Amino acid sequence: MHVLDSSAFINDYTTDQSIATIPMVREELEDEAGYRFDALEGSGMQIHIPDPATIERVERAARETGDLEELSRTDIRLLATSFELDATLVTDDYAMQNVAEKLDISVDVIAQDGIDERRDWQFQCQGCGRVFDEHRDRCEICGSDLERKRP
């Protein structure tokens, strides 16, 4: 089974596998991509709503990799759906691919190259230079903004 992100509908992704997605994806689509969603839903595409416990698990994994702030609510639920259905996630989103790798979710990419390796991001204070493993709104030492950086 394949779980489709909005990029799959935008790029007219096709597969012989059964497909699923979440209702929030339809909200992101316009014009032809929206029509593709509607047509696939009418022809049997599974619409899945992930369990809250699985959503929390995905959020924990995204927090650990440093990708949580990069992911939308839709992204998190797509990852949770892929996890619950033991399905391949179809996306071009690098942050989603990174978290999928951490959760052992297989990924198919569409129009972009996939990730080469999973990354656990760090966050560096723009004022004092202190490095944090988890995202915070501001540095707890000097109060400056933090910037995501590759360790």
C-alpha cells in the first residue's frame, strides 16, 4: 500500500498498489490535483484517520530528529498513517523523509531526489552560539533566536 502526500496528486503519481491518504491532503489541493484526489477517492482510495497515540509517536520522533518545526499537521498525520498501515509514504518533502527513516517507514519520491541519510538536527543560538539538541523558541541563556543547523 502507498500513502499519498499532496505532491503525489500534484505530480499525477500512479501506482498499481492500493492507495490511501488523509482528509487534510484534499484541503491542500487545487484545480486538477483536487480533481485527481476526488477521482481516486471515488474509485476506492482509502481515507485514513490515524490514532492520536500514533500521532504522538511521530511527533516524538520528529522532535528527536529536529524536524518537528518543519512539519505541518498534515505531514505528521501522513507519517502516522503510513506507520499504522505499514505502507510506503509517497512524498518529496525532505523533513518527512527524515522522520520516516527514523520510524522505519519506506518512502517513494516523485519529482525530487530522496534523502541520502537521516539527520538529527541541532539548534544554535544566533547570539551566544550555544547549541541545543531540541528546538526552543529562544535561547535560555541570552534570549536570542535559534537557527536549525546540521550537526
